[in-house]
Amino acid sequence: MNKEIFKYFMFGSVVLTVVGLILILSSTSLGMGMADSWLSSYIDRFPEDGVDVSELELRKTMHIQQIIVIGSILFFVGLLTTFVTLFKRFAK
């Protein structure tokens, strides 16, 4: 494997791993922020209607789980790319 290609693969895999880890660790605050944003837009569109608490909790849980899944996929793809790149580079 060429040294330039190795650098690009390693950089990409490290970026994927770090972004995935950040998404996993900050999933709660991001999910709650997304649900709160939905709540404020819902109240702006329908000011006379109320929002059920269970629906808000469901949206929070749904957004948190979505962010965890996306972060996990990015994290494991980054780790897999790192290991495969290192194996291809040093195994001869």
C-alpha cells in the first residue's frame, strides 16, 4: 500500500471513529434538543392543541436511539477501516 493512500485511509478511519464516538456520547443531549425543537415547532403551528407527555417522551427516546445507531455504525466502520488498513499495510 502506498504511503499517501495509507495516510488518507488512516485519517478517514480516525475521523469516522471520533465522530461516531462523539455522537454516541452526546446522544442524550442531541436527542433531547431535537425533541424540544419538535415541541416548539408543534406549539407554534398548533397553539390551541396540547401535547401529550407520552408522545414527547416517545420522540425523545426515538431521537436518542437514532443518534446512538448512527454513531455506532460510524464508530465500528471507523474501527474496522483502521484495522484493515493497518493489516494491509504491515502484513506481507
